[in-house]
Amino acid sequence: MDYIVERLFSLQDKKYGDFHSSLIPNIPREAVIGVRTPQLRRLAREIGSDTAFLRELPHKFYEENQLHAFIISDMKDFDRCIRMLDEFLPYVDNWATCDQMTVRMFRKNTDRLLPHVRRWLDSDHTYTVRYAIGCLMNCYLDDEFRGEYPQMAAHADNGEYYVSMMTAWYFATALAKQYDAAIPFIEQRRLRPETHRRTIQKAIESFRITDQQKQYLRTLR
């Protein structure tokens, strides 16, 4: 919507746009306006979820996608949130927008969410799969954990760079939270070679992995 784009340009910081564009190299520089995250969050709250903006897909600018992600993240209605995600995920084209959508109320609705996670894991769209693995990491590594979930994440890894990176992040986090369930995937080399290496590197860099565990992981490179 033109007025939203006008608002975004009114908040533009070109130097920040140059910097941020370097973090999302698959997005053309001209598609990045250059708006800082706190300002985007404030604008998302101002716009709210009852807006035609959410139905006007695809968006032209990266920041429009970020706004869309922030609005979805704040939704309280589970069913509507899932509908909005199903409409938006096919248009997500970068890791930052994908990872912004940490829907708070999903943690209280894990049973309802799980069938959708399974469905998204089967997608042939990179960022839908990445998002689903992120849901497994954010919502199912604590009290809701089940032994089948690491296998679901491993099976979804199709070797695409941004999926592999999220899978490695998932397993590095799983090593911190569910070590006994996660370590066999490393010991038995059940991950793709590049994901295996990335998982160990991320785990070694983590403050949540003990020194003894890090020492052992180094032997599994």
C-alpha cells in the first residue's frame, strides 16, 4: 500500500540500508529501503493486523516483508495466524524475514501447531522449510520435546544452504537442551556433511555447551 511505503521511506537511513543489504545478499540493494528494526516494530504495532496490507502480496520492498513478519508474530488468534502464514510463507525470500516470525502464542499451542510444522517441513520452498525447522527449535526443545523431532529436522535438510544453516542451528541448540537425544546424530554422522560441520562449529561457539562436551565434539569433526 502506497501510504505504508511512504512511511517506510520517511524512516529511511541509506547508510544503514547499505550495511543491512550486505547481510541479505540474495536481495537486490534497490529493494532495501534502510529502516532500523525498532522503527519497523513500532510501525507494525501501529498498522495492526486488520489491514489490507497483509493481503497485498508479493511486496516490493524488503521492509514490507519485515513489517508483514512482525505483524504475524504479534497475532493472538491461532487459526488466523496459520492462514496468514500459509499465505505469506511462499513469498518469504530471505533468512531475516523468515527468522523474524517468532509467533509468541505458538509456545502455548504446540499440539495445534505440530501438524502445520510437519506440513511445512514437506514444502519444496526453502524458507518454508527453514521456518518449520525454526519452529521445532523454538517450541519443541524443552518440555514439549519428543525423540522423533530431531529426526524430523534431519530429514527435512535438503542440502540447500539456508536450510542446512537452520538445521545446524537446531542441532546445536538441541545439543545444549537435549544432549542425549542429539549427540547420536553427530556420533553416527546422520546429518549431511556440511550440516554436520556447521552443527559442531555452532555448538563449540555456544556458551550453553560445556567445555567437556565441546572437547568431545571436536573429535567428531
